Amino acid sequence: MQAVTESERRQEVRVLLDQIQAHPERDWTSARQRITTLNKLIANKPAVPKPH
């Protein structure tokens, strides 16, 4: 299993938002829940200590 990077999470959010914007007539409930989850993961990312 590979680790998911913050960049990949941000890209997934962007793709989902683009899809929602392109087709607002669809039911996007699960996509919106996924966006919420991804945003929480991005916001709560652990701080990585900077090398000296």
C-alpha cells in the first residue's frame, strides 16, 4: 500500500470540484463528503520538522 501525499489529496479535491461544477444537476452528496474528508486530512497534516 502506498502513502498518499498532500499533493494527491489536493488534486483529488480539484477534480471533484471540477466535476461538480461541470454537472451541477447530479447528486454529488458522496463527492461533497469526500471533499470534506480530504480537506480535513489536508488541514490536519502532521508537522514535518525541518532539517537543520
